[in-house]
Amino acid sequence: MDIHDSVALVTGANRGLGRALAEHLLDRGARKVYAAARRPESVDIPGVEVLALDITDPDQARRAAERAADVTLLVNNAGTNTFQNLVRGDLDDIRSELDTHLYGTLHMAMELLSHAAGIKLRHVPHAGAGPALTAILGGHVDALASGPAVVLPHIKAGKLRALAGWGDKRVAALPEVPTFKELGYPDAEFYIWAGLFAPRGTPEPVLARLREATRAAVAEPEFKSAMDKLETPIVFKQGDDFQRFFDSDARRLAAGVRKVGRIEDKK
């Protein structure tokens, strides 16, 4: 692709990748570069014209498209798949694109809270927990859902404040922080967990041996020490007990996704 002398529009400039792409295009000889961002006040890239753009706002999308009518190259770093979507304000197409990649772990936790508490929150996508943590520490977002290990050092340093936990019990490292269930929002209950699975049809003696080996492994002092360092509680479930938890959690998450947007039931 010939970048030299092109007029480029980079979407998603509130992200570090979007800013880097805009700077790269200038270095490669683009004649002009626009950078679209939900929060343009937080984007300052020398030589780049920053446009306010929330792709779910048709009026704002049209204004951005009119301002950048001379664009010849679209660099997609957000949820729009063609430049024409911005011109038309085609919300169905845009939301279809958004629906394909926004159901991340941290997103679902916040969505469950949003619906349980009857409040409206704006989801700001990030490429993982690291960029999301950087965003809240930098003052670019107002709240974050996270496991304790990632944020605990910043809480202890006074840079972040823990408001509540999603589980049915308080986090051991933060005994003063209540759960959302305690605060009156039981529907916000949410867990990040790991389990061991075997193919359907695995002989029962093999399953029994796997369960016993797993039980022994999680009881090892070395394993417990490692989980303690990650502030990750160990809850061992097996057989029917684990199946009941799995089914309950799956129903809870499916209900949450339906509230966010679309989910297809298996027929």
C-alpha cells in the first residue's frame, strides 16, 4: 500500500496503538493524518488533526466524516469496518461489528453491575488488563473491573481505591472492602475461574484418577503459596458439585450477554 501523499484517518486514537499508528503514518510520508477519538481532549499528537468520534453517535459520526471528506486511507483501530459507515451513520452495521468483539471478561463484570444497579456505564475497550490498568492510572477512565493481583499494589500505594468485589465472599487481602452482594446487588455476582476438563466419553476410572491428582496438586504447599501471591483463592469442586457451579455460572453469563446485546441460543 502506498502511504506516501495519502490522507489517512486512524480510528481509536484514545488507545496507545491508535496514537502510534497516526505517528507512523506521518513518518511514512502521509500528506495529512486525522485521528478519531471518543475523548479528543486526551489526545495530543503533533501534526495530527484530532476528531471527536463516538461511532455509536450518528450525528458525531457524520460530522467527523464531513470534516475528513478528503480521506483516502482508513486505518481501522476501532469498531467500524468501512469509512462509508461513518458517512452513513449506519448504526446497525457498526453495532454488528462491535458485537463481535466486546464480550471480554472485564466487560461482562461491569455490564452485570450496570444492570444490577440500574446505572448506565460507557464501555471503553482495551487490548487486555495491562492497557486498562494504564488507562485508569492515567485518569482516562473512571472505573475498572480487575482481579486483585493486578491492582493490589496500586491500592496499597494509594493510587486506586477498591469499591466492592464481585464474589460471594470478601477478598482476603482487602477485608474492609464489601461485596456487591452485601451492598444489595446480588445479580452482579461474577467469577474468573479455571477448571480441568476431559473429552466426553472419557472412562470413569480415568476421570477418578484425574480428580484425585488435581485434588492432591491444589493441596500442595507450593501451589497454595503461588496462589496466595496472586491473591487467588482456591476453591476445589469436582463431579456433580463442579457441574452445578458450571451450569449456574453459564446461565448467569448468558443472561448478562443478552442484556448487553445479542446471543444466539443453540438449537
